[in-house]
Amino acid sequence: MAELDYKTLLESNSYLRNLSDTTYWLCITRTVQESKLFPMNPYMLLSYLNSFYTLPTLLREIDAALPAEELGDRAREVSLKVNTVNAAWAMPTFYLLGREMLMNWGLLRPTDAVEDVVDVLDFSRRFNLAYHRNDAHVSNKEFGDRSQFLPERTLQVLEADLHGVNPGDRLHSAAVKLLAQLSQYAFLAHCECRIGLHNSGPYNFGENRQMIVRDFFELTEGDYPWLDGIATRLPFPNLTIPLVFRNTNFHLMDDWASFEAEPSYDAANIVAVGMYTSDALSDGYLPVGMDNADALAETMEAYREILNEATADLWKRIATWTREQMIDAGALVYSSVVKDFAHVAGTYRQDDWLLLDDRVQRFKPLMNDEYGRDNLAELVGLLGLPQQKANEYTMARYSGLNQHTLTGIPYSVLVDNDYAPTCGDALSGATSLEVKTGLWSTTAGRLELDEFNRRAREFRPAVLAEPYRFLDEEWVKWHHNDPRADELYRLGQRGSRNLADRGAGLRRADLPRAD
Amino acid sequence: MSDSAPAAPKWGSVEMLPMSARFNSAVREAAATRLANLDGAWQDIVFARQFELFSRADAEAVEQAVLDTGYRFQSSATASLRDEPHKYKQPERAAAGFSEGELSDGRRQVGVGDNVIRKSATVVGPVALISQIEQVMAYLADGVPPGTIAVIDDSGGTLTAPILEGFAGVICLGGTIRSHLGILAREYDVPTLMNCRIDALRDGDTVEIEVTIAPPAADAYETGDTGHARIWKIESGG
């Protein structure tokens, strides 16, 4: 548990204010989504409340098993669902938005649950700093709307191994169609929200080329009960598709992991593509169908067919849901946004993440569509809740108005004691959805939960074991001739078609060209 | 008696929108009344006695108080109207968002929107108005007739998820080019106009969508520089 002292509060409030500013910018400029199928606004509001009541307890257990900094190290090396949009932005923001709602209702004061607030912010900051270690920023916004997580050893493997494509060839078509199907399916599996998709980068690939990394998560049986029996022919739960573009500048990669490009994203400008998978049990990215261009095209076509069928199957299942089931599913998708921390730490329990807390259930009668729409608009757009206003001299970042999305922690907690320091750690909830019965699909096969947790507790990626964990890019700069650098790079080159065992001495000019 | 409720925040007064103002004020009043009747300090009540401070029954009473006035809520999800019809207004036929233009060369302009993907030619086809799960289910079973241009009032990607790529074009009556439907249209390369305002269209009307126009600029939704792609209805004899 973080110390409650002046230094900690200063840092916590600064981190909170940055989240507040970034959230405002995202909601105002990047389009808050609505849906005719899912009652999104009600479920979003309920998810914030669920995060408030459950997240601190769950994060403390996870942090004790595997500290936030090490979780950041893991998330940096491969594509985990605890990423930019889910862990870096959504986790602390949803928690704090729940806090805003309760304060607005007079059911919480800004000093209450101060230990919970400080712990959530502390965990978030430590995770983000480690996650962003290679670009040394704490958020995409702080990096100017960019993210560069990957080290050179991984980037070189991608540059060497991605397959060159031209519009109209089999692999280009297969990749474009699979990306469309993955995006479609991810929105549906996640009740219209975008947390199943992730983009990062860009990375400079020279000669007016940039690479972005596109990730898609939770594609088959796992934590979501509604995916039991869906897409079971897919061998992996997650897919990562790096894409190299020519003549396209990805000038914005925001904290929702969405991008803007100039000229606009155009599949005709894709010049190289690959496919990988990773999860809590994989030792780095595992190549999928990467032996040659035809094998990759064939694999992508097969996955597209599986996911096309899965989209129809899942849609038919969801079409039978009641309004309450749609709301429960959406609220749980959102409030369980960092459940994969528990998978990585080996502490995952289904009831921790896929039940709507009893303290939240009591607010459901308020959540009709109109109130949901209007209260969400007040909370993240208009900033019209009375406590979101600041003194009249204030000029907030981006809006220039006297308002902030998120309320800080009063420093009076250091001298007063008229607050309850935590909301408590007893979790109890319910769901209107069917109970999960299927297995968990992982890179190590389909597992029972106990086995998944056991393997996760025992696993540590080779590049994070001694002596490699703290041998970062700055160290490589001065020690690229050191045997440890070669060993580290060879670990990253395992499974590479073109760079296996090549070591740390390569520059771009030494790499085979894909296009 | 417990601590009294704190004063209202100094620099804010009440919410800006009517339903949030109404509900949130009602919750605040209910909680303040309960607090005044509970013994103990705030810090011993806020979590330890939170269900006494506000319960599910209190939330139901807030909702019922509004319904008792005869008010019915605006719906957004079709499941809300389907499952709780007594709580929601029946959807009204939307007022035309565009005044149709003059007939010229056999076509009349009936709307505008924002183009997602610039194409080399406009797209012409018969309209299908799609807003219900049952319609999507029917298309899933029977297939989408070739050349169909869907008119959808949902900017999300899930209502039409299993059939989107079967459309020759999409007219979406909401959202922006960055909405999920806009993202998917780009991924599937389905000619699509988002943020459309149209005059009334009926199933079977033949329309032409101007997907040859450039997409809006990056800041268009902040500056209001939108709505440049035109939608025409092709009229017989044209």
C-alpha cells in the first residue's frame, strides 16, 4: 500500500490531473461511441461504479504477487490485453469516473477511499512507466500521441521477417480481409467497445516507411462466458499483425490506441505484413504462418473464415439477450478491462472480474437510456456535474474553461480524519449472463483455469530473467559487443526466419528487405 | 444525529441537461435525507452503512417519480424499447433532416454526409432501411441482395456485424467517420457516408452516393466543415 504523505499526494494529484486532461481531449475529439444494439451509456456508467468498488482490492492482490513494474515489463515485450487503452488509460480512468459519480450523488466525499485512490494511481503510474520504458514516457499523450514500446531486437526481427506485399496479391488481400474481420468481431465480442483492439507505433522503417502494430484480443474461449463454443477452431486467443506502410505518416496514436494518418490509412500503401501471437504464457512473440508468404496468406484466409462464422454465431447469441444481459455484459467487459493482470500474475478468479458488485446493482433502476446518455455527456463531455467546476480564474488544458473531468484528492487528508480510508475489500456480486463452462484458450493450448494460473505463476519470460531485465537500449548502446548483448538479442531472435542467432551487432543495412 | 451533508460545491450548481439534473438531484436529496436520520460520523456511515444511505429501492423510487408524471424516457437501444416498452417513448418518425432539391438530370438531392473512403465512381443502388435485429437476422439467413445500399441510424459496428460487408454502400444517419461503423467501412472497403442528414427515403428507392468526394479534414468535426458528400434519389424517367 502506498504511503499517505505529502509527496505521494502531490504525485498522485499530478497524475490524476494528466489523466483528467487526456480523458477530456479523447472524449471531445475522438468520438464517444453509441449503439442501437447495446445500451452502451448505461453500461458504461455501471462499469465505472464497478471499477470503483472492486479494482483496489484486486490490484493490491496482483501487486503483491507480481509488482506493477514487472507487469509493465511483461506488457512491453509482447502484446498483452493490459495495454495502452485498457491498462494505461481505462483502468485508472474508469475507477476515477466511478468516484466522480458517487461524489456527485453525495454518496462519497473527495477524501473518502483515499488509500484506494492513491493505490490505484500508484499502481497505474508504476505500470505505465515500465510499459513505456523504451520511449521513456508515461502515456501516449505525453509522448505527443505516439507509443514506441518495442526494443531494437524485436523490431529488427519484424523488419527482417515480415513478408512483402503489393495490392492485389494473395497475401495483401488476405491480410486486409482478415484485419476487417478481426475488427468487426472484436467490436461484437466486446459489446461494441474497442478494448479488444489495440494499435501502437509508429516505428521508423526508413525510406519513408512506417510500421504500426495491430493487436486483436480475446478471439475465442476465455474469460467471457459468451465466447464459450465460439471460434473454437482458432488455435490462439490473440493475434498481432504488424504492418509496414509506405508514404504514410501515422501522426497520431492516442491513448485509446487509435490512430490518424496522413494521407488517410489506405490498405494500398501496405508493403509488408506478418502475424504473431502472444499471451501471459508465451516467451515472446510466436510467429504464426510466417514460413513464407503463401503459408501466411493461407493461414490468414483460414482464420478469416473461422472468424466470419464466429461473428454470425456470436451475433445470433447476443441477439437473444435481454436488455439486462446486454448491460451486464458491457459493464463487465469495461470494468474487467485489466483482468489479464491477474492472468499474468496467476491470481485470476472468474468471480473477481465477471460479476457486477452488489453495491453497483442497486443503481441499475436509474440506468434508462436517456439518463445514461445525458449523465455520460455531463460526466465526460460537458463536465456539467457541479463538483467538476473549479474556481472562476481557472483555464483548464484543452478547454480553457474552469472545469476538470476528475476531482483531485484534497491535501486536508494529511491533517483531518473525517473520512473512510477505503471502500473495503469484501467482493460480492451477481450476473444475469450464463455461467462460464468452457476452457481457456492460450498459446500453451486449451487449459483449465487452475492449470492456467499455475503455469502463469511459474513462468517468467527469458528476456526478463537475470541478467537481462535491466539491460535496456541505453545499455545496449554502449555494450553491443558484450556477450550478454548477443545472448539477449539471440533470445529475441528465437523463431526468426531470417535473424535466428545473429546477435546484437546488426544495423538496418544488414537486414534482408521484405519489399 | 450524523454529520450533516456538506455544502454544495462552490463553483457548480446543477447539471446542464434536464434528465441528469432531475435524477442526480433526486439521488442527492434522498441521500441527504437518509444521512440526517442516521446516527454516527460520516466516516462510519459512508461505506459501512452505504445501503442505508442509498438502496435499490431508493433508485426505483427516483425512476418511478419521473414515470408517475407521465414522462417516458427517450430510448437508444432497440432492446430497451423491446424489454421495457412502458418506460420509453415510442420512436417517432424522424423529421426530415434535409430539404430535397430540384429534379435535375433525373435525380434529386435528398441528403448530405461525410465520406469515409474516396472512390473513383459514385455508387448507385436500391435502399434498405435497417434498424431492427429481425431485419439483420433475415439478411443473415437469406443474404443481402447485390447492390443494396443500407440506410442505418446506428454508428456502431455491432447491429449489422454479420452482414455489413455484403452492402454495396452505406448511408449512416449519425456518428462521424471515426465511429466504429466508419472504421469498419474503411476496413471492409464498403463505400460509406457517415453523419448523414437526409430527406425521407423508403425501401426500394434508388439512390446515388457521392463517394468520390474527399473525406473530411482531421479537424472537420471541431470546425463544423462537414456534410460535403451528396446523396441523390434517382427518379424514374431520369
